[in-house]
Amino acid sequence: MAQRFSGKVVLITGASRLEGIGAATAQRFADEGAAVAITARGAAGLEAVAARIRDRGGNVRTFPADLGDPAACEAMLRAVGDALGGLDVLVNNAGANTRGNVERQDPAALANIIQVNLIAPILLTRLALPQLRARGGGSIVQVASIAGQIPLDGEATYSASKHGLRAFSFALREELAGSPIHVAVVSPGPVETGFLLDELDDVPDIVFANPMSTADEVAALIVESAVDGRRERTIPARTGALARLGAAIPSLRRALTPAMERRGKSAKAAFRVRHRG
């Protein structure tokens, strides 16, 4: 495999699940020669991911931190810089969600979605910029969502947080235009990870009307975005195009929703059988 990140330091948040996007991304960067730092709240999960990467010859360090705590974010970034000599790539992948209608949600859970999905990436990005500049430039890759391209009822706060992350990233990209620091967004649709499987019954049926991606497919786009700094990549691309069209023409979205929900309900049932037996 090409060693495009040899000598580079990459920090990935939300990388404590073996089957998750963060772990797959860490493996890909390590395979390409990077010194990888992974962070999340769960120290045991981070160590399991790190052990698998090391078994394949990768260079990885774990930095447990609660990204809901601004002071912990700052301390973690400082520790990464001190331990690995700086930072070249930041991947803001950590995510939180609580599904269901807003009125039924615990206010603290809604606040946590905004904290993890929007406030923490903004803060980490701000804190990372001096380290990236000190290394002569680098990349910031934000993992957003197709739910940030079109509002998704039943996941309203999640949609809002990912829409906000995209808006922040695109504005920052303009602020940094002409500099050696690139800001890119990767927006996945449904991904076959614990993020869906753990709360399968609560995931809106319409989500399953779209093709399912794998964590490694998303990870591949994250790595490419760190290389070329493309403004946004969406997976599946067709789903993203339909989402943006539906967001631009709400009446079209409302007209198509019943058919998509029927299709999604059938696909969700098949998905449940496949994973639960």
C-alpha cells in the first residue's frame, strides 16, 4: 500500500468500536504509514482497536478523553502533540444520537448530541489549527451525515448538529482559503455499524430505503479527503443527490416519503433478520 502519510501524525476521534468508522479510519491511516492517535471516552475500547492495528504493524497511541468536556479536549490535544511531535491531520468522527420525536427526548440527551457532534468538533478544530500551522499545514476532515443535508424527522437534533457541522466547515474552509490547511467534509448515509445496530428499532424506517455503506468504505473517503481536501464527499452519492434535491424542494420530499418509508420498512425487516436471526 502507498505510504502517503509516512511521517505524519493523525488524530481520530470516536475510535473505540472495533466495527466503527473511527477504527476503520485509524487502520487505513496506519497502513499508509501515519503515526495514529485515537481518542474516545472508553479506554478499553480504544486499547482493543489499538491492539488490532499494532497486530498489523501499525503505529498507534490511545488518548482517552471525554469530548463533552472542553478542558479534556484541550488536554488531549496537548498530549497528542507532546507525545507524537505535532499534528498533521484531524478527523472529527465522534458522534452521538438519541432517536425519537423531540418532545419525548430528555433535554440532557439533546444537549449531549449538540455537544459531541458540533461543539466538540468546533473546539477541537480551533485547538488543532496552531499545531497544523506549526507543521506547515495539514487537513481537517469532519464526518457529518446525509442527515445534515436534509432534515430527518425522528432525528431532528442529530440533523441539526450535522447541518451545523457542515456549515461551520464550509465557512472555515473559506477563512483558510489560500493557506496550507484544508477542510473537508465526508457525509455518509446509513452505515452498517453499532451506531445503527444498537438502536435498530428506533431508527426511522426511511433510513433503510437507502443503500447501506460499510465502515471501511467511509474510511476510504476520509483518507482521500485528507489527501486532496475536496470540499465534500457523500456516500452513497446517489442518496446524497436525492437528499439535497428533497431539501431544496420540500413538496417533492413529502410526495416521495410514503413510498420510501414502505421500501425502508421492508429493508429494515430484512436487515433485522440478518443481524439478529
